[in-house]
Amino acid sequence: MTTSPATDFVPAVFNGTDWSVVEPLLNALVDREVSSAEEYEKWLLDRSELEAAIGESAANTYINMTCDTADESKQAAWTSYLENVAPKFKPVAFVLDKKLKELAEKFSKTDGYHEVLYRDTAADVDLFRDENVPLETELAKLDQEYDKICGKMTVEFDGEEKTLPMMGKYSESADRSIREAAWRAVASRRLEDQEAISAIYDEMVAKRDQAAKNAGFANFVEYIYKAKHRFDYDTSHAYAFHDAIEQHAMPFVEKLDATRKKELGLDALRPWDLNVDPKSRGELKPFTNGADLVAKTKASFDKLSPELGEMFATMGDGSNTNGTDNGNASLDLDSRKGKAPGGYQYMRDRSRKPFIFMNAAGQHRDVETMVHEAGHAFHSMYSDQEPLVWYRSAPIEFCEVASMSMELLTMPYWDNFYPSEEDANRARRKQLEGSISLLPWIATIDAFQHWVYLNPNHSRD
């Protein structure tokens, strides 16, 4: 249940991707005289609502771009925002950040409810450099280019053109030759664009390193910890996490792999052997399409918590395949050609309505993604009464608590996806083993990222 904003500073109809509309309101906040703690609170609410409105316009534009990377008008709309609004907004936001910091100190609004906002804003003020604004625009456009490349990827398999997410089901085939053929088809298709993707990554590493040095840091690792407002841990904690995973999770994963190899009767496991049921029982088939996925997910949430079931129902029936559908839709689930890879939940901060994007292709991992992203959505929806936009989202490292826990809490109710108790238990076992096997994957990528940005001049070799 959303709340009405406690301010009428921003017009009800507002296009935050049009700089001519945004600029006058930003300047009004910059120029406003603030003479008391009460006036500061009003200024803060007005700024919050403006940033929520700008953020929602950007969110809808981004969502529509990722839902259809082949639509030139949607690509152009996002590019226009990146080029004409974001780089002009950031210097003014810096001025507003300085004003917030000064006013918070003047009116003793630096602790209690205001402490985290003050701390984060002070860090942002320290980090801002004019010369980094164009770098950030270029990085966002590189990310967009990556999505476009991946959105075009399809393979001819089993007599049909299929997106890469659609190919996932073949990794569960009991026929090893089919699994191998599918894996090689996907790998070969990705390799066709490996030069373009690697070039994007090389450019991103260089630009991020430059941004860090512009801000006075020795490397991007030091810079990004502060930029992400990570005040409670540092690289030593990350490295300790990597070591803990190696010592405690890896032996379990190795044991699982040994059992899998034995049950499959193989001399060695290959990449196409890692997702199939070790007893060769064939693929799990939890749902047929996005609408079926939503119906079964809602039934699971109803059993877990009627309140969560009601919240989930407000997001739609899963049949939408047109992005935000002018801002009204909250789900776009089915995989299709031209759709960006992956999955995410994006909160539209003014309407306070979440949006879930994913590439569902009828696999069990799609069930995991659905309840995972729903966990993020619930987290956002439970925060929708918070008046300040900056307090409606948690730091990224805590957001996953809501999503990962939802994967586990819904497990007892997966009979909605699997009427067969055997299949339901297969799915539960897959979830539990996967949750632990995921940890080495996370630690590997995290360790790789730390190394890459500490050694930005490395070659691809």
C-alpha cells in the first residue's frame, strides 16, 4: 500500500527524462533559503520527491530499453537520458549534496534518523569530481551496448531459433549428447561476440580506474568501497570471506561433484554434466510460461503468508511482454529475442511500485529467480511508507537477505510447481545444494574483480 507524497513540489505529471522540465525544480532547491530546522525538513522532502520522480522516469526508460534491445526508439530514449539528463543532473546534485551537508550540520541533523543520510552524503561530496561525469555517462553507454549485443544472441537448435535462456532446459536432458550439443551451441554463439564484449570490458576497466584516480584514490577498489557506502567492512573482510569459502564450502562442492560423477557413471565431469539430475531423471518442468509461473508463485506465497500473496498479486498476472506498458505493468518475465540478459527488480520510487524483469524459459532456476526477485519487491514494498527516498532501499549487500531468504522460505510450498512429491524434493535438494555451490562462484567473481581493478593495466592473457 503506497502513501501519497508529503509535498506538492513536483507536478503530478512529470517527465524526468526532459532536462527542461527537471532543471527549474533543481535550481529552485539550490536557491531556496532555509532558515530553520523545520524548513530544512521541508527542503529535504521536496528534494526527495524530485529525485524519486526523476529516478522513476529513468527507471521506466531503462526497463523498456532492456525489455526490447532491438527497438531503436527505446534505445534512443535511454541514450538521450544518459547524454542529456544524467550528466547535467550530477553537478547540480553535488551542489545539493553540499547544501544538505551544511544544513544538516547547521541544524544538528547529523545523528539519529538523519545519521545514515548525512554520512552517505558527506562521502558523496568527498568523491565528486566534474571530470568523472562524462566518464560515468560513457560507462553507462558501454553497459547499454553490452545488453544490445547479448539481446541479439540466439542459436538454431532442435529445429528452432532459440534465445540463450531457452537453451537452459537442454542442460537438464538425460541424454548426454543433447546436453553437450546444447552447451557447445551456446558457447560457440557467445564466442562470436567475445571480441566485442572483451573490448567493452577493457574500456570499462580503464575508465573506472581513471575515475578513481581523478577522485584521488590509488585504484578503483578503494574508490568503489567508498562510493558504495561500505563503511562497515573493507577488503580484508572480502579476502577473509574468499578464504572461508575455499576452506568450508569447496570441500562440500567437491563431495557433491564426486557423487554426481559416480551416479552418472562418468570418468570425468564436463560443463554439460553439472545441471542434469544425477539419477538421469530428465528435466524438471515447473511451469509453461510467465502467466503460469505467476499463478503458481502466488499460490506458494498464499500458503507461506497471505499478506505476501496479496502483495504479489498487485504486480500483475505475468502475461505482459511490453516492458512497463506506460508505467502500469510490474512484470515482464518470458524470455524472447531482443531482451537483455539476466533478471532484476527495479523500484519505481515515485509511484512506489516495483518491477520484476527476467528471462523465464520453463526451468526450475526460473522458479528460484521469481521468488528471489519477489523477495526484493517485498523489501521495497514494505519500505514504501518511508518519506525519504534515500531510506527506501538497503545497501546492495543487505538486499540479498530479503531475496535469498525468500528462496528458502517458499521451499515447503513448491508442490504448486511440482505435484509429484519426488519432483518437489528434487527441486528442494537442487535449491539447497545450489545455495551452497553458489558461494564459491560468488567468491571467485569477487576475487577476480578485486584483482582486475588492482591490476588495471593487465593484458587479456
